[in-house]
Amino acid sequence: MTGSASGKLILCGEHAVVYGHPAIAMPISQRTTVTLDRVDGPSHFAGPADERATKVLRLLASETGWRATVDSDIPIGRGMGSSAALCVAIVRAMGVSGQEAQIAAAMVGEREFHGNPSGLDVQVSVREAMIRFQRPHKLAILAAAPRWTVVVLDSGFPGNTKKLVAGVAARRPGIDPVLDDIGALVHEAERVLDDAAKLGPMLTENHRLLTRIGVSTPQLDGLVELALTHDAAGAKLSGAGGGGVVLAIIDDPKPLLTAAHQRGITAFAFGDHA
Ligand code: PMV
């Protein structure tokens, strides 16, 4: 039995989404595929897997009876939705059908991975469309694919979503006005979603706000600067931060990709001019 699901990138609104503000996220072409085969004994992964992933497999499939083989090109811990894609792929391999049922089942695994996930990752992974999501259940499908080009710059370091979300929680209520500003910015961004020149500066502003809630790093700030000095319309960290990736929206991705590769930074583009 096989199931597959896509990764995601958050365009804007991460962290604030945990507290009821909207966020916009989109699927990426990178996917995770899980094949389940019957075996005797405890359920386990065919390849190396940490304790948490094994626990998730046992929660979503069953304690015993399955070997899971994973094939994935989503980097782990980079804010690209690897854990949600794994959860959705497992529940699809188990034959759970219907988007709502898949979301409910996959969320059991996401809670195990992340403690208090907003559900944004699972929503994108299941719906495979750009969405605006607001806890608990407010959802709008925005577009099949972005009309601008996105460059993803990988910091090379994983971010620990559970720790970063807990860190933000610990800084409340002092940072609540910044979370409110992020929520307001997402509403604005949705209105100019097709216009890279207008959307870009809003994304850069979103990065500045994420810096203020303590989830950026000097390295991520440096990647944002690199993008902006290579003609990006805007750039920000995407996902929980602390590591992971920066996304930039840009007309011509080539100069930025060349600059990134010259510095040994893993970078790729998708969208209109990729
Ligand atoms: O880094 P990721 O892909 O796990 O994204 C986390 C997004 C947060 O808003 C920080 C948390 C959440 O549950 O939405």
C-alpha cells in the first residue's frame, strides 16, 4: 500500500498562525512517498528513523504489523513540511480517503512531532493548493500555483519547530502586538498576491517581524540580505526559523542562484521563470 504527499512553503504568517491569525502557504513539487508492507512484529521503518518518527508510524498505522519504506526529496527540518508530508503519506497509504479524514488522521502524527501545530502544513499537504488558513477551520483555496518565481535558499541547518514554537509562547504576551502585525500583513499580502512588486516588500517586512519575535538567526538575516542585493522583490525566512530556509520572490532568479551557488549555498527556484 502506497501513499504520497507534497511538502510546503509558508509564504507569510508563520508563528502568528498558531494564535489564530491567518497564514498563506503553498505546496512544492518535492514529495514524500510511503509504502507499507505487512510484517510480523512491531511496526517500523525500513531505513533509519528516530524514535519520534517510529512512534508516529505506530500511531497512524498500528503498533504492529507494518514496515514503512520512505522515499522523499523534502529536506528534513528546513520548514518545508517534511513531517506533515510523512504523516499524510502514511494515512493515505493506510487507505484513509477524503480530505477532511486525511487531515484529522495526519494531525495525530503532527501533534506528536510538534506539540501544538497550527495544522497549516497538513492542510497544504492534503489540499495540494495554495491556501490561506486560519485556526481552527477557516480555509480559502487561493491559486493552483504562484505566478511569480520563488528562490529557496537553504541555511543548511535544521530548525527545531517544537522548540521555536515553545520559545514564542514563552515570549507572550509581550510580543502579541507583533503577532497582530503579522496577521494584518497577511490580509494585505493576500490582496496583492499576483503582484510581485507589491507583495515582495510585505514579505521582507514579515521577516523583520519574525526577527522581532526571536525566531530568525544572523545566518537567515544574511540570506535575506543576499536575496535583496540580487534583485529579489522581497525575502523572508519560511517555516519555524532557527535554521531552515529563506524564500525570495524574484523576476529573474539566475543572478541570485549563481551568487548562492558561488557561496556554497543550496538554492533552487520554482514558478514562472524557474
Ligand atoms: O517549520 P515548519 O514547516 O514546521 O513550520 C512551522 C510553522 C509554524 O507556524 C511556526 C508552526 C505551526 O504549527 O504553524
